[in-house]
Amino acid sequence: MILTTPRLDLRELTDDDLPALRAILQDPETMTAYEGAFDEDMVQAWLARQKNRYRDDGFGLWAVILRETGEMIGQCGLTRQPILGEDVIEVGYLFTRSHWHRGYAIEAATGCRDHAFTVLGTDRVWAQVRDTNIASMNVAIRLGMTVRGRFVKHYRGVDMPHLAFAIDRAAA
Ligand SMILES: CC(C)(COP(=O)(O)OP(=O)(O)OC[C@H]1O[C@@H](n2cnc3c(N)ncnc32)[C@H](O)[C@@H]1OP(=O)(O)O)[C@@H](O)C(=O)NCCC(=O)NCCS
């Protein structure tokens, strides 16, 4: 177990999570900010990337388990990202659509933010958000983050304007 919150447990993703991962990554509405649903190869590559991150960095996007039912309802975690020309630590969050609007993203992301400060010892935690993704911006704002800059990310053949949110340890 990586960390726990009042309702959620966060642990590393495994092959057994593939059905739940597909429910997230192959849902067109959930993946709007990522330019649409992933095909099977992209799902497999996504899981492989998280496993590489666990091995290389000791952290990555983790599985979010609803303790009450044992279901995997989302992904939330910390990844290394290039943002505004620096190698930084980002908190990321993607949840199954059937579990949106119940405060799970903010609960899991708050746990990850605090983990970054207390366990990883970083001084600043970031979130990169596509400029059309209002739900994600609101999670970043609820995490206490402010906008530090703008940049364009090239992903899946598309130029995507992004906002770079961050919170400093002193403000958490
Ligand atoms: C972004 C996402 C993780 C939010 O998950 P969630 O569990 O519904 O969020 P929460 O219930 O914890 O809500 C957190 C805050 O965001 C706000 N919010 C959530 N969904 C929202 C929406 N669709 N529009 C506007 N605000 C929204 C909530 O109002 C809440 O703020 P409040 O408590 O001040 O009202 C979810 O919509 C998702 O998985 N989106 C697709 C994947 C994605 O784009 N991830 C982010 C990539 S940067």
C-alpha cells in the first residue's frame, strides 16, 4: 500500500487492473482532454509506463481502490514531468465516470500532494491541465494550487494549450 485516505487506498497498478483501466482509458468522455479514447495498444503502453515509473522513480500513477467495495475506481499519483523547462513532480488524476462528483479525486490527490511533500521531500507539486479541462482545473484549485504559467503540449498529433498549476510546500 502506498497511502490511504478516509475512503480510499492507493497501491501500484498490476495486470489485474486492466479491465478497470480500460473502463477509464477507453471511455471517450473521460479521455476528452487526452484527445479521445485509447485503443488496446495504448492501454497496454500506459500500464507498462507506470510499471517503468515504479521501477525507475519509485512512484507513478497508482490504482485508487474504494475501500468499502474493493473496486478500482481511478488512478491518481505522482509522476516526473517536464513543465516550463524543468523536471518536476506532478500529481495526476483520472477516475471512472460512474464515480465522478463524489469528492474522490480531491481526496486521492490531496493524499498524493501530501505524500510528495512528506515522503518524497519535494518543495513544489505541479499539475498540468489542458486549457479546456475545467473539472481538472477545479481539482488543482481545491488542492491549493495557483497558475504559474502556460505552455503548449504536443500530444497525439495535436497542439494542446495547457496551464501549469503548482503549490509550494510552505502553502500546503
Ligand atoms: C477531473 C476528475 C478527476 C474529477 O474527479 P471527481 O472525483 O469528479 O472530482 P471531485 O468530486 O473530487 O471534485 C473536486 C472538485 O472539482 C470540481 N469538479 C469536478 N468535476 C467537475 C466538472 N465536471 N466541472 C466543474 N467542476 C468539477 C468539483 O466541484 C470539486 O470542487 P468543489 O468541491 O469546490 O465543488 C474527473 O472529472 C476525471 O476523471 N476526468 C477525466 C480525466 C482527466 O481529465 N483528468 C485530469 C487530467 S489533467
